[in-house]
Amino acid sequence: MVSKVTIKAPSSTANLGPGFDVFGLALDAFYDTITLTKTEKGITIITDDLIPTNPENNTAGLVVKNMKKKFRIKKGVEISIKKGVPAGFGMGSSAASAAATAVAFDKLFGLKLDNNSLVEYAGSGEKASAGTIHYDNVAASVLGGFVIVKTEPLEVIRINPPTDLRMCIAVPKIDVPKKKTKVSRGVIPKKIRMEDSVLNLSNAASIVAGFMSRDVELIGNSIKDVIVEPARHHMIPGFMKVKANAIRAGALGVTISGAGPSVIAFSKNSADLEKICRAMSKGFADVNTKCQTVICKPSKGAIK
């Protein structure tokens, strides 16, 4: 009988430009590690990180609460959380914890859930941080690779990414607002032009075709968003300069990672990735903002 399970889940980027709330990609840049241990009763959270320890306000805690209730599990659960994904920077931090927790709970109690169910339970934890349930980041963190989230009913389609796809991420050192995801969703336009919808749809379809055909250039050249990015980029100091610099340095496509403020550039592994990172750093430096840069590739999903 298993009494303890440890799972780590990767960071992720959502949207990939035009695929708002639909596309996600697991990244090996950062990982969260969750250990679940059976106890006699209740839910307790142990962590050295500055995150809520009340299960109602904690992504992992909410996942455990919902799964305990659904499967009528009387045993208690201790949740140990080690954060590796920076919180509030558009890298799927809450999703990584939720994904690792759902997979760990499934293994701890031998539920043998299918992928869609794991994603659904992981998504339920997003309420703790984002206020609403959305599945793009959690699907990527649970399953790895590139994911397409189809809703009503929930169905996640996973595609193996090209092996030569690389990303350069610039994480600016700026203060992010509390409930940042809610704030960033609040600036999205309620009405959009038909031409913009068609353009985003064509780019989103091209991204899917690029992943299906393992064509990095098609993916990168299709990372163009004329709806959400223009509404959000004012929240990221120097975004347009960072983007232009990265393109000039050899990036194929550049956009906001998730709800930001991280900026992500897509490229082939044959490009000068360090040069792209330096160019992005300079873009932020021009507006007196420091940043951390990371070169990464697509990741596998939540694993032991």
C-alpha cells in the first residue's frame, strides 16, 4: 500500500499568441515538486515558500479537497510543496502545482484516472489563484508537449513537439499585481473585429499544422496575435522593444507568455539562442528593467 508519492511538474506557456485559452506548451525551464503523504484526517500544507497554507486558498490544497470529496476518501493528506516555477510571471506556476498534485493523488490512492480527468481535477485548483477554471496551462503540465484544449465537454489533444524547437524566455523583475491573471484578463476587449478573428484563427490553425508536421519555422512564423497581445502589452514595460530585438536577433516569433509579464521567443536550436536572450535583456534594460533569461525546450508532463 502506497503511503507517499512525489511528483514534479513542469512550467508551461499558454496561448502561444493566437491560441488564447486553447493552446499550452510544457517547458523544461522550471519545475514544482509536490509530495503527498497519507495521514489520519484533514488536509495540511507544508512549504518553505511564500504561498497560502490554507487549503481553500492554495492550488494544491484545492485539488486535494476536490478529489477527496469526489472519490469519498476519508484519509487525510499532507501536502509538501516545493516551488520552482516563479509565481505570477506567466509560466504556469499555479498550474504546475495543481498538475503535480492531481497526478500524485491519483497514484497515492490508485485511482487510475484517464488524462482528461487528471486535467479536469488539476484545473479545479486554478480557482485558488486565478479565480476561474481554465485548462491550458494545467493540461500542458499534466501531459507535457503541446496541447489543444477543447471544452464542453473537456477533451485535451496532445501533440509531440518538434525536437529542434527552442524557446528563449525573458522574465522581467517587476512587481506584478495581486490576482494578476484576473487583472490581465480584465483588459481583453469584449468585442473584436471579424478581420482580427479571422487572422488569429488562421495563425492558430497554422501553429497546429506546424506541430503536426514538426515544422518549427511554420510554428514560429505563426506566433502572431492581433487581439490579446495588443490589449496586454502595455502592462509589460518595454515589450515592443524586447519583441523587436528578439526578432532582429533571429527569433521566429515572439509573444507574451500566458498572461505575462514574461516574454517568450520561439526559435530553432540552430539559432544563436544566447544572442536572442541578450537582445531581449537589452530591450528590458532600455526601460530600466532587469530580467532573467532562460533557454528551454518542450518538456514531458508531470512525472515521479
